Amino acid sequence: MDNKKELTQNNTEPKKYPEGHFVSKWMAVGIALGVPLGIPMDNISLGIPIGLAIGLAIGTATEKKYKDQGLIRPLSEEEKKKQKKFLTISLLLGLIIFLVTIFFWFSNTK
């Protein structure tokens, strides 16, 4: 389907996507595709960043294409707050997982 013809439900104007929509979507797809890429290399952990980089490149190109067509809108204040809250929770959760991993790593090496 042509991107310019993708209309909203009322069929009057094209659907606009929030800023960062395509980048995040393609990064997730890239990570998912990176796991099978790493299997033949016997290193799944190497496939994930390769897939992430591929997804980031595709997402950025897609985002630019849609932005040039005027189909990307800036984030609303509510979306910015949700994004900041999600990032904070994700970073805290990652820190907790990291600390627990370090704790078990050093407790098993004695």
C-alpha cells in the first residue's frame, strides 16, 4: 500500500505516527532477527547487536522517509512523560538485574 494513501478511520487525512515509532519498531524486529543470525556463528550474543544495528538503520531510514512526507508528528507531553517513566523503570530494572548477576557471580567463585 502506498504510504500516502494510508488514511485514518475517517478517510480524510493520512495517519501520522509519533516521533520514534519506526525506529523502535525496527530495533525490536532487528533484535528478534539477530538471535537466529547468531546461532550459525555459535554466538547468539553477537547476533543480537548485529540485528539491532540493522533494525536501527532500517528504522531510521523509514522514519526519515515518513518525516519527509509529513507523516511524523512530535510527541505529546503525555507521551513524553510515559516514555520517561518507561526509561526510568527499564534502567532501574536493568541495574537490579546487573547487581544480582554480579552478586551471584562473586558468590559462586569462592
